[in-house]
Amino acid sequence: MKHSLITLSLSIILFYACSTKEKTAENKIPGYNPSAISVNSIAPDRGLADPHVIIVGDSIYAMCGHDRDWNIVDFCRMDHWELWASNNLTDWDHKLNILPTQTYIGNQDNCWAGDLATKDGKYYWYFSNRNFNTGVMEAPTMNGPWKDALGKPLLPDSLTPTKSYDPEVYEENGVYNIIFGAGQYYIATLGDDMVSLADKPQKLMVLNDDGSRKPTGDKPAIFKRGEWYYLFWGNKYSMSKNLKGPYTFKGDYIDGGHGSAFVWKDQWYSIQENHETNAFYRGVQIRPLYFNNDNTVYIPENNFEYPLPGRTYNFKYTTQGWRSEKGTDLIRNEEPVYIYGKSESKGAIIATTPFIHTPIYLCNQVKIVTKNISGTNSIKLALNGYDDPTRFTRVAPQKVDWSSEEWVSSKVEVTDEWQEIIIPLSQFKTRKKHLHQLAIQPVPSKTNADWIIKSVIVE
């Protein structure tokens, strides 16, 4: 009885300590809302990017670009747009696809970012033809039918010194403005017909505190809260009290890529793309958006886009980009969920897709759950990485030579039960700061051997 009371008391103390720690963290967030929603991926393993939203009645719609496949290693190749809808931010339904062949783009993987707008009962989708120009589609409802309104660009290539792509549309008091470009943004007023310009585009300036010009990324997004306008691009943002600026650069925004900000049930949210599978096969996350007392954006202490800083491969929906690199096949089993194959030669290798862009310097180990059905006595792991995250698409290789990489071996028990293999990252002598690609030899010394893996977790 005494032992039970001590255990109960310790449990209460630990629970109180954890609860107090959580409450302390929550109290640091200005205006913290315990009912706020956070979604890691609105459509897991789908390859969605560039989410831009519009609220119609009780529903929120997100138009997203679709990455063609996860083995792209050179560029964002986006083969269509997808419209998704939700009435609770958590559960999303796929409504329709828009193909580039429905526009003047034609049969090309050029379906880059855009924005949605509505006026007088009509709906408009302003879309990028890659980084060349911007067109516009219109429809009587969000569910279509969508048609190309002009059959040619609304914003042609040579309209301004910047490139005429990645449009953002902002409405205030019945006036619609379109913002576009990269490095230097431009803003113009849309005509009453929503498919023409009412004036000449002018520069939308972003300045540093010292008054010098701050170069921006591409895909601007603008929202207004109180008397402040917020202009963000990816994970950076600026503020102004005038829509047309100048804006003052503030620094970091919520970590993620292109997106939008919106209010849902009195709570601000940011919806953004992330590197769910890799840099060229992305996902869409939703995070609550909070503001400091000085109206700047509150940045969480652990400001990482999903799924960072680690990686969890559980193969729940797909193979999550894992593939055969050498000497084996790779198959996904649906129920129960795992991946498996048979080695054709010694040293068979399976690997993630490249460009996973993971800050592995913040992680401690790789955990592999496997079933040793071949009777092997070891499993091997290799990491390919780089140190400069700002240039990863240039410094990371398109094809890794695994024969030149460092391999770390770990013992595997001879049993047909699931077992957890933990490989500390400290065992690697040449580990880089950021992980580009992860590889495993599931049965290193066996030929014609079956292997099976339930999950791989970098943590």
C-alpha cells in the first residue's frame, strides 16, 4: 500500500510538472487559443504546393499546384492544379483538377502558384505559367466549370523589369489589386472586369530599417490586421500601414514556403507549403498565427516546417519516396503497412528520394523497425548531406554514389518478431549538418534474401 501511495504521489508530481511546463510555454504565446487547429498535411503524400485560399460561406477552398512526382531532381515540375475544400480545417476533400491544357499554357508542367478571388458572383483563378507570365480563369462557382478568360496572359512577360508570375490578389473596399514578381514586387489595380489592368504596375518597395531596399523572394502574400498590412514571402515578412508601401522588413515568418493567411472562427492561420516528401514533392500545412503586442508576428521557439527537424517514414499512405537504388525490388504492403523486397545481390540498397532537406544536426539517432525474416546478422545505414541550407538545390547531388559514402552497421537479432534498431548519429564520422538522402542496406551480406521494414524515423 505504501509503495502504491509513493507511486501515485510521484505520478501526480510528474503530471503537475509536465502540465506546468506546458502551461508556461502556452503563456508565452500572446493571445494563445487552446482551440486553435494545427494540421501537418491537408492531403498526406499527395504532392501539393502553393496553397492559396478563399472562404465561401461555411467552406474554405484551397487551390494548390501539384508536383508531378517525387523523383524530380532539377526543378519544380507541376503538372496541374488541384482544388480542395474543408468546413473544419482538419478534413479536406478533393473537388477537382485544372489541367494546363485548359489554359493557353498547353501540355506543359508549368502549373506554378496563383491566387483566388471573387466578385459579383463569379470566381477567378490567377495562375502562373511557370515563371514566364500570369493568366486568369473564371467560373460561376468554385466547383467550376473553369475556363481560360483571355486565352493569353493577363500579365505578359515584359510587363515590368521583374518576371510576371506568382500573383497575389488583394481586395479592399471593392478595389482589387494584383501583386506579382520576384526580387522586386509590383502592384497594379485590376479592372472592373477582373481580367484587365486599370493602371500601370508600380514598384511595391520593401525596405530595411536603414532605408535600403530589401530584395524579396517570389510569391508575395498580403493580409491586413487592424491598421497593419503584412507582406510575406515564404518564411520572411514585412509590414506597412499602406497597402502600396513602402514596407519595412521584419525578419522571420512561420517556417514554410508559399501560402496565404486567413481568419477562421476568429483565429488567424497561415497555410503554407512544406517539404513533406522532399523539396520537389511537397505538402500543405496549417499553423495558428499569433501576434506580439507591437503587432509583429509571433515566431514559435521551435519554428520548423513539417516534418522537420526529423523525418518519420511509416508508409501509411505511400512508400513516401523510398525506392530501390541497387539490387532489390521495393513493394509497399497495405495491411499491415510496411515495405518489403528481395535482394538480388549482396549489398542491396534502398533509399529515400533525394532533396529531403532535413537539419540532421538537430537529431540524435535513426530508428528502424524491421522483421529479420532472412536471418541476417546486421543492417547498414548511410547518410548523404551538405552544410549550406541556403544553396541546397545547388550543392546537393542529383545522383548519390553510395559506394563512396560512409556506412554504419548495426546488429540485428535473429527473430521473426518486429525489432527496433537504433543507430546513433554520433557513430558517423563524416556527418554533414543537413540530410540530403538516407539509404539502408537491409540484408548487407545476403543474396536472394527477403527483407521487411515497418518504419524509419530520424529523431
